[in-house]
Amino acid sequence: MVVLVERSLTWAVALLGIWKAGAIYMPLDPDHPAARLVSMLKDAPPVAVLTTPTAWGKLPQSVAPRIIDASCCR
């Protein structure tokens, strides 16, 4: 599981859900350059990607993300 979310309440909720499910995750920082994100995703191809609409644009076209609606956590 890859998490591409800004550090926030949404990020914490996503991590707690992943841990509760017994899964592992690879955090990606949306502030990293796009080339670094692509390199990390090539090294460890994700089964699923959790992201927000604002961070989604940083993902390469080949990755199909699951969008987290941040309004659910307010």
C-alpha cells in the first residue's frame, strides 16, 4: 500500500486503517519531485495507492489511485 497524502488528520486516519488491516505501507511525500516518486514506485510497485485530489496530480499516469475524500475526516 502506498500513501501519497500531505501530513494531516487524513494521513493519520489512512495509516491507522492500514495498520488495523495488518497491511504495510510506503509513505510518499507529495512535496518530492515527480521523478523521485516515479523512481520509488518502480522500485516497489504498489498494490494500491491512497491519495487525495490535491496530491493525485503528482502520480504517474500508470498508477491508478484510490482517492481519499478529506471531507470525511473533518
